[in-house]
Amino acid sequence: MKKLIANISFLLPILFFTAHVSASTPAEELAEILKVYETVQGNFNQTLVDSKGQSIQESSGVFTVKSPGYFNWETKDPFPQLLIADLKTIWLYDPDLEQVTESPYSASVDQSPALLLSGNVELIKANYNVTKSDVVKDTFILTPISTESNFTALELLFADAILVSMQLKDSLEQTTTFTFRELAINSPVDNTLFIFEAPEGVDILKNE
């Protein structure tokens, strides 16, 4: 039941952004969009459906993101879970299991959408094939180049120049959908949100 939430580190900080751009390729256009905002805070709803469209899991919570890749993602329902990153380390804290998993930030970023925060055209081109949907307006489709990626395609849907949802498709033909609401863009952010100290007594697992 917790697979959906635990995998959120590969989905995270591409949650916002708006710009008026004149780019020659979809990758360059997306890069220009992604580098506009410095901070975003808001609420999220997350759903996971199987290949037949049957709902597997739903969750919701709050998030704070700060460029160039700091984030605090707190799932509140149905299972509490906290994900924090500070550019050096990613912490995944599960209060129910009394367990914290520490992973190197760089090891996840080079194969995940987190790198999109940089707005770096070369990084995007190196890691994704980027196209725009011919069916749904203002939708970017990112296909990972690496065969080791955790997903097969990522779709970013914009409305009124703001990212309102994203869909992640995996090798099992499952689809994870994130919808975002009540966004606060470029508001002051407390940097302590990106500092994690493990509660006393919890188990700490380290991924090297």
C-alpha cells in the first residue's frame, strides 16, 4: 500500500512554473518555463490506477519546493510520510514504521524529474526526449532516455501557464496522477523545512 508514496522522490520538484517563452524546441521551451519560479507551496492529491484503470491508492498532503531542488513533501492521508531534500541528502521518514531512509541526492536526481528545476537545456536533452502533445493543449511529454528510469513517460499539463497536474506511467502500465491546488508562488519559505533530524529511537537505513 505504501509503494506509491515511497516512490515520490522520483516525481517531485517539478510542481509549478510559468513563463512567456519563444523557444525553438519543446525541450528549450520547457527549460525556460521551469526556471521562472523560486518557491512554490501548496496542496496535492495523488492517485494510482492500474493498467485497467482501476484505482489502487489515493493520498493527499502538502508540499514546499525551493529552487534549485530543495523540497519538503508531506503525505498526511492515508499514511503519514515525510520526504525532505537539501541538495545533499534525501530523507524518507515513515512514522508508522519508525524508520528513516537516507539516500544521496545526486544519485536520484540524475535519473529523475528533479533535475528539471535547473532549467538547464543540456541536462533535459541529455536525460529526456521532450515533445508536446498534439491532442491536449499545453502538455509536455517527457520520455526518459535511460533504460534504468523508474518511469516510461511523464506528462506535464499546464493551464493558464501554471502546472496543474502531471501523470507518470511506469513499466507495469500503472499511472500515477498528481493534481495541485492552492499554490503560493514565490512566497517566502522557511529554510528549516529542508532540514531533517531523525526522531530519537527510529531506525536509519542508508542507501549509498
